[in-house]
Amino acid sequence: MKSWQTVRAEALARIRSGAWPPGETIPREADLAEEFGCARATMNRAMQSLADEGYLDRRRKGGTRVAAMPVRKAVFEIPVIRQQVEQRRSTHAYRLVTDRLTTPPEAVCAALKFGSRMQLRRVTALHLADGKPFCVEDRWLNPAFAPPGEADFAEVSANEWLVRHVTYSTGTLAFYARPANAALVRLLKCAHGASLFAIDRTTFDAGTPITSVTLTYAPGYRMETLM
């Protein structure tokens, strides 16, 4: 039986060769599965992968079309902050600032799509590079995924623990500049109102919220990624 990667490669070859031209509606998944000699679930995963990368346009009750103007979508992996520091040939250090169960503000509930407010694990930590402030990790965490008695963030950051132990299916990501408030001035040793690079990220597992985190970096941070 063919793997979904093999099916995806064959379907992509049809798109690139023009056998499936831009804007054309392709056959139904059931018909394609029979033609490609694979399971329906395998075909679905291959088609979804191509849609996620911008090659196909899938619409409920509207069929699947080849994108008229294919757009490649960037894929981001969740980095381990310790490794980010070490890749810069610096020595990483970590300090846990806060770890407690508390009720999140409405904005966090909205980001995590909670129907009602519930207590989450609030974890705040400071990452350092060569003894200097590098990043503040301010996180709201669903305790079902990291129970306080099982996940200890005194020595290992929540960032690294989650990457090692928890898988996610979907999420959101936002990049922006934020002014340094009193808490950030204290942790990052920067001027009040300084413009800081920040990342907001939420992750879910099959619709169940895992975590919402804001990462705020010290002045001068530059983000780089591969295309």
C-alpha cells in the first residue's frame, strides 16, 4: 500500500506538469484513491498536505481545485530557547520566576478558545545568554498537559519540557514589537518603553488548548529562519 508521502509526490507531479492546471477542479478523493491505489485516508492526508502548502484550494461542498496562484506557506517549528542560545555560541542559563495555578484574563481565554474561565498554570521564566537577559517566557498552560506534580520547571523550562513531551496539531503565531513595561524592564534590564521583539503563540491538540505563550526578547534580538 502506498504511503501518503508517495501519493502526495505523484499528485504534486501532476500539478507541476500541468496535467492538473491552475484553477481546475480535481476528481473526488474516493475516485483518486482508487486511481492511485491507496486508502481513502491516505489520499486525504496527501491532499491536505498539498492544501497546507498552498498548492490546492479545498472548500467544503465546493470540491478541491488547483490553486490559481500557488502560494508557498512558511512552516515554523517550535524552537527550544536553550538551543537558540547555544547556536549563538553562548552559554544558556535559566531562572524560573513564577509557577502557580490562577485564573487567566479574558484575552487568554479568548486566545485558547475556552468556553468558560478555568484555572491555568501561569509560568514565567527568564532565559539568559552568557549571563545577560535573552528572553522572557510568559506562559499560560493547560495543567491537563503538564500537571504540577509531574512537570517540574525549576531546572528545565516549560518551553523545552513541552517540546519533548507534548505534541500539537494546530496553533497560531504572531510577531510584533511591544514597549517594555515595568516587569520587562526588571527582567530584561532594558529602558522603560524600549521596543522589544515579541512572539505570541498558541497550540492545540485536536481542538483542546495546550498553551498560550508570549516570548519577549532583549533589545537587539534578530530572528532568522529558513525558506
